[in-house]
Amino acid sequence: MSAQSVLLHHRRWRAWEPALWLIAFAAPLVLSSHALIVNEIAIVALFAISLDLVLGYTGIVSLGHAAFFGMGAYSAALFAKHVMPDPLVGLAFGIAASTLLGALCSATILRGSDLTRLMVTLGVGLILLELANKLDWLTGGADGLQGVVMGPLLGTFTFGLDGRTAAYYSLVVVLILTVLARRFVQSPMGATLKAIRDNRLRAMAIGIPVNARLTGVYTVAAGMAGAAGALLAQTTGFASLDLFEFHRSADVMLILVVGGIGWLYGGIVGAIVFKLMQDTISAITPQYWTFWLGLFLVVLVMVGRDRLVRPWNWFGKGGAR
């Protein structure tokens, strides 16, 4: 089978993929009382997919991915508060701001070891956290950016307390960006990213422009993370310093560990498992829910994900790689 045939084979949608999205879009209607949780899962899933582009497909470890998440959130919130409350225009502005930040920060991942990149990306997130704290006249500082009111979506659908409009808004954005990310990683450029991940020196030797590829995927991932942050700010009407904090980057990495790295649907599966466990366990034991989550992660690593989900191995990864 030629390389072109392999790419075309992987681009085909598997039967379970449309079914998964149909279930997702039915959830806010069937589980109307849990629409807010559906909205949160969709946002976290998009954030995880953005990190997977640089971690799973390129092999770049980042502990500062929350920098782009927070930038998208604050940009969209400030745009709604001071310019215009249209959600779609604000989303585009948030994506543009985080994409620009990603392009500027992409130079930090081109050199050094994995440990160096860990520290540098973490440093970028901490710098933005401190800037947001000091510029309290703009961001609200430790009190957060309050008074963010969004206009009706498409001039018709208002963001109500039930969260249904917010959930469908987030799901549509996540679906569109996931399809685009799917085409991106299954394109010839996506194949070169995997080559860089597997052996950077060999990729350079066969003529792949490694630095240009790394800069491109990091910028794209930053824009997707900014979209997730913008969705969170728009659907909650609030942006705080918490968006830049280290635990955001750590949580999204744990989500990828749960769902699977190097598989776009791993971010979605991981977000569902992580958020449902967090919501369920914290309701039972508010003080010790992190213990049980940590125990689950230890079991997952010790036993192995494939053994835990062996009865459902038909689900496969072929259509999402």
C-alpha cells in the first residue's frame, strides 16, 4: 500500500465517529439538567486536543499550555466587555490573540532538551499569570474580570442559566475544530510531525524543515487552546487568574494520560472520564476526591489502559490518528 493510500485510508470516518458526535449533541437535550457539565466537558476536551497536537503528534512536552487557554479567555472577555458582546466575533478575537501568542512563544521550543522545554513553557505561563495579576485595572487582578455579558448567539439564542445554548455552542465549535485538527494530523504535514516526534535528526536528514513544522503546529495548538479558553469565558461570563495557573496545564496532561496520547479522540475520552470522576467523587468526598483520582491514575499506569478497556477494543484508534 502506497503512502497516499495509507493517508486516504486514515482519513475515512469510522462508523463509531458519527455515532459519538450524535450522542454528544443529544446529551444537552436528553440530560437537560446536566447541560452545564456537558459544556464544561466539551471545553476541556478541546483544550486536551490542542495539547495533544504538540505532545502526542510532535513529542513536545509543555507545562505552560494554560497560557494560551487564559489568553483566549481574557481576550474574549475583554472584547465582550469593551468592544462588542457578539459571541462569534469575540471567539475569533480570542483565537487570534492566542494564535499570535503561540507564534511568539514557538521560538522557545526549537532548542534544548525536553526538560528545558518543560521549564520554559512553565515559565511563560507563570509570566502571564503575574501580568494578569499586576494589570488589575484591565484584568480585575485577583478578583477576576467581572461584568462580562454576552449577546445572543446568532442574534437569537440567549445564554440562559440552564446551559443548553452554551453546551450546543461549545459542541459545535469543538466539532468544527476537531474535524480541522483531524485533517491536519492526517495530511502530509501531519506525517512529517510524526517523523519529527520519532526521530528529529533523521527528519532533518531527509529534508523536513523541522523548525518550521514545530513553529506551525505550536501556533495552531495555541489557537485551539485559546478557542477553549474563549468558550469558557463566554459561557460563564467570568475570567480569573485561575485560568493561567499551573494546575490547568497539569490537569489537561492527566486527561491525555487517561484518554491516550497521539489520538485526537483521546482528549475527548479523557475529558469525559476526568470530569465525570471529578464531579461524582467530589460530590461524595469533597475533601478527598483527589486521592481517588490519583489512585485511578496509578491503577491505569500499573495495569495499562489496554487491559482496562479490553472489552471495548473494537472502538479502535485507527480513524482518529
